[in-house]
Amino acid sequence: MTEQEFAGRVALVTGAASGIGRASALALAAEGASVMVADLNAAGAAETVALIEAAGGLADSVEADVTDERAVAAMVAATVDRFGGLDIAHNNAGASGRSTRITETDLDNWNLIIGANLTSVFLCLREELRIMSAQGSGVIVNTASVSSRTGQATLAAYGAAKHGVSGLTKAAAMEHAGQGIRINAVAPGFTRTPMIEQEMAKNPVWATSALDAIPLGRGARPQEIADVVVWLCSRRSSFVVGQTIYSDGGVTVGRKVRAPQ
């Protein structure tokens, strides 16, 4: 593609200090967007900005706690002040939290996981939509998960939050589709982010089991998830509204079964 898809447009990516968020920020910048890189990890966000600039792109960073409504409002305002608007948002920040059975999950842990993965998306959507509604255009992609469709023991809060992201995406899309704003979600499966790579090294038995459950037989590269984000933000998905796109190597399609020997 010779023409940059997002030339002259402004993008905001949360959770962009590493992993999927960093890949998304890099991919959007490569297509011409000016990118605000947001994360609690200020040093990691600055590294993402440096990578974008080294590739010839334009970016800046802001330290933001997306579970805090004042911080979210300040983050969106900083984006508009720095780049003059907001055309694209990827609400990617989240956290898995502790793995516990429901009967052993205390309310603080529940609230932490719901806040990091669902309330944060609501707060970001609310501020982003105020800007996009006023200008009559925009595209938003929320990060859901395979856990938006499946259930997993010991991850009830995370699964509930990600189901909520999918439902919130649909509701927001229906409210704003008539205003020139498209909202969708990407639902990654097992993705080999730096955090996951560390867990794989510490627990190779778990890693083997997780990979064996993926029909494609491997985990996703963060760039592969970012490619879906770019597509959902592009003209090529102009008739896609309120969808959760599963990029999971086939995990949510069915159970992988070994052929008889």
C-alpha cells in the first residue's frame, strides 16, 4: 500500500508501553497517524515513542491511569492539545489479576480486575466519544479477549470483564453509528507479548499446554493483533460496526483434537 491509510489523523493507544499496545501504536504510526502513547509505565511509553520516531513517525506519550476518570479526561485532552484532534482510539490497557476460584475471590481483587479491564474502557469511551461526536467522525477499537466468548476456571472476574467489553462495544456502536463513528473490538488469543514470554520461560509445562490447545499450533505475534486493529480502523472495514473480531488461532472455533495414531 503506497498511500498511508491514516495520514493527517490522530490516534490514541492505551496500554502502549509494550506488547499489543506498542505494536498497535507502531502500526498506526506506520500508516501515517500521529500517535499519543498512553500507559502507567512512563518509561515504556517513552520507548514506544522513540521507536515510532526512529521509523519516521510522529508520537508523544502521556502517563495515565485509565481506571481514574480525571486521568482519562486529562489523557484525552492532552491528545487533542498536542495533535489538534482525535480520530482513532485503541482502548487496549488491561490486567489479568490473580487467578482464583470464585469462592476464594475477595471483593478487592474482583473490583481491581473489573476496573482495569471494563471500567477503564467505559471511561476511555466516554471521553473519546465526546470529542468524536462533536466532530462527527471517528473510529474506536476496544481490546476484548477470547475470554469474551469462553469461560475459564479461576478467571471469573477477567472473563466477566472481557464479556463486558464486548457488550459495551455493541452498545456504544449502536449509540454512535449514525454519527459517523464506528466502534468494534479485537479479541486476541494467546499472544506472545513480553509478559507472556516471561511466563512461558518460568512455566514451560503451562506453555506447552497452552500452545497445544491452539489449532494453528502457535501463539500470535503482537503485530498480528495490531494488523486487525489497523484493519478495523481503516476504510476497508467501513461497514463493520459493533463486532468483536476474534484473532485467536482458532481457539474459539472448536476444541483441538489429536488424530488417532
